[in-house]
Amino acid sequence: MPAIITLDEVRNLLQIPTGDKINIVNKDRLEKKKYCKCGCGKEIIIKPIHKHNGIPDYISGHNCKGKNNPMYGKPGWNKDLTKDTDPRVRKSGENISKTHKERGVSKGKNNPMFGVHLSRSVETKIKQGKTLKEGIASGRTKPGMLGKTAWNKGLTKETDPRVMQYCKNIKGRHRTKEANKKQSKTMKEGFAFGRIVWNKGKTKEECPQLACSKENKKRMKKRWQDTEYRERTIKNILKGTMKRPTSFEDVLLKIIKKYNLPYKYVGDGSFLIGYKNPDFININGDKVCIEVYNDYHHPSNYEEIRSKHFAKYGWKTRFVSEDNIDNEDYIFKTLNADF
């Protein structure tokens, strides 16, 4: 039950002289503590101004909070509208742009802060990380996403337009060599200053993430037995990780086009034979494939290994090595040779 305050305490609190009378309406309202009606549970602090105006029902700003807000549950007027579909949105954007120009606000490369980043040293990052971990462990600091679910958990590009748009935005993006070098340098410096791998020395009993990773490994092994999934994954990996066609494959492509030979380039992962990807295949119905290779990236018995593998599936293999890549006559005869 809320504590009851006396009239003398109210006089002292509101700085009311002893001879002055207290409004009877305010007297009834001041005898008990009052709490905000928005439901936040906070007490309304009594101020001297309440002597004349009375104690408000809400803390400042809480009168339009939640269901008290006239816009509660209603969508914004410009939801799902764009400058291409609605003249009001276009006009609003033009007004904002005009205001920015008048105030000298610039964006993109015209902004003096464009490309400027406040870099922190590795020692500072490690020190801040250590302080944050200690704060979380002691309960002094509350991490932002602790106990919360990611907004896109369980959503796919087929079921959610936001995920679909995100996939479109990042499609075709690749990390630059400079970004990879910078990340590598940062990680090396971090380990040099005492950064430790998060799972070093931990067991699955101590760390639930490790137990989860072992379960994922079992699940992936089982899924890998699915031939359709396995072939699709290998094709996607080959397409995404390798620069194709190679310089040697380019030479063969030019010769094939020049003499109109019945071969098609599939070295980009678009065609697999027993989960192995040949460089060229015959398009006249003959099971003949071509392999182009160099000695540096392939073992000495490469021709034997590949020809045996493709022979299991009824394919015959022809090889062009780096020693013969500049010999157009040799390549032409090899591609037209009859088995």
C-alpha cells in the first residue's frame, strides 16, 4: 500500500507558507502517491507547479505512449509508397533535399566525412572487449541482443520480401583483396597481443556451441548422402569460388570456335560426371570429355586418375597439357582423334 504523507510534509515539499491555504481538491490528490496511468508503474514526482495546476495523470511524454497514442496500431501514411508511385513522397523528398542544400548538408563523396573512419588500435579493441565481457559477467552491462531472436530467424527469400531484397542487394558482391589483407592483418595483430580463439581448451560440456557444431556435422553428413543435394552444392561451389574459364581453357575455346568443333565448355561446374567436373564435353552424343591441366597444380598421374574416374561412367577422356597448349595443330588433331 502506498505511503501516506501529511499536509505539513506537502507544505514543505511545495514550499507553501504556513498561513496559506491548500486547495481542497489538491489536498485529496496529494495525500497519496500517484502513479502514471500509462501502465509503466512509475511514480509521478510532485512539483511546486502542481499547487496551481494539480498533479497530472501521466508522466511527461507518457500520455501518448502505447494504446494512448492516436496512431497506435495504424500504419504510417507513407507505408509501401515510393517516390515513383506517390507524388506526396516525391514532394517530401524534394523538400528535404532542398533544405539540405540550403543548409549546406551534403551526402556521398561531397560530404567532408565521406570515407573517414575513426580507427581504433588493436590494444584499444582488446581492452574494450575485455571491459565489456567483465561488465556482462558482473551484471553491470546488458548486451543488446541477449535473449532476443534475430529478425530473420526462420525466414527465407521465398517467404519474406525483406530477405529476398537483401539477397538481391548482396548478389554478385565479392570481398576485395585489400579487405582480405586488412582482416588478416587485424587478426594476426590481435593474436600477437593475447587474443585467444573462443573455443580453445573448451569441451562440448562446457560450451554448448561445440555440441551444436557436432550435431550439425552429423546432420550434414547425412544430408550429403542425398545425390541431388550433393551435386547441386558442388556446382554452386565451383561457380562461386573459381575464375572460369582459365587461360588454358580460353585457348581451347578459341580453337573450338575457329574450327566449329562439337565441344561445349562446362568447366564452370555446370556439368558433373560422378561429382567430378570436366572442362569440355562432346555435344554430338558421344561420351567424350576434354581435360586441360598444368603440371604445377596437378599430380604427375593426373591423366590416369581422371581417365579411370570418367571411364567408370562410360566416358572417354582426352587431355591437353601445358606442354602442348601453344600447339594448335596438336590440339586440333587431339580433339578430332577417333578412339
